Amino acid sequence: MLRPGQTVADIGAGSGYYTELLARAVGPAGRVYATDIQPEMIRLLEERIRRKKLSNVIPVQAGETDPRLPRESIDLALLVDVYHEFTHPQHMLRRIREALRPGGRLVLVEFRKEDPTVPIREEHKMSIAEARVEVEHEGFVFERVLHDLPWQHMLIFRK
């Protein structure tokens, strides 16, 4: 899914667990924009970047309506358990779409609302149908769902 040299965004990066994995996947010729809305998460992320010597990661202080990514700069946007937290999801999707290069992908990982056995509060779950309605409304094309994770869907959309 990822190739060396690509530019990706870890949106809602938190302390940088996925950021680190992405940085290693795209290699030194690639770049990772790691965004978060919480300043304390940006601080933790910066510490991880220094400690792990991740020279290809750029931390970005995001806003509530804008991940603050350069226009047409990324090949893939990854959102792990964060989309449902957006206070202005349509605004964020528009800005993410603008940041994606033509043909770029948006990957949402969300806990399965369809599965009552997933031990997560309902407000932290999304169904495939809910995600598709919201994301497709902003001009993304649904590609597929991966069901490899035990409790989450992985939905892939293309710009």
C-alpha cells in the first residue's frame, strides 16, 4: 500500500505510534506530516521524533476545521480512530481532499458500529454506511473495506 518516497499524513497522530511506522515505510526519501489538534500531543510527537531519529517527519499543529497540510502534497491520508472525533468533519474532509494529490487515498480506521461485541462506547464507533455517506459526499470515491482487524473496519477512498 505504501512505497518508499511517498508523502503521507497521519491525521490525529497523537504521540506518533503510526507516524513512526509510516516514516519507516516511506523511507528517507519520503515524508510524513503528523498532525494533531492537541498541543500536548505535538510535544509528545516531537519527543518521539528526536528519540527515534525520524528525520522525515514534520509535526503539524492542526485546527478544528483544517489539518493544515500543503495543497496537493500527500499521496495518502491515514486517520486511525480519529474521524468520529472531528467537530467539523465535512470541513476536515474538504481540507484533506485539497491536500491529496490526484488519485491520492484516504484511509479511515474506525471501530465497527455494526458489531455489538466490540467493547468500545457507541460514540466511538462508526458503521461502514455512515462513513461512506459522509466521505463520499465530499467527492471521495469509495474503493473497498478491509476486514483484517479484529474490531475495526479499514475503509479506503480515493480522491
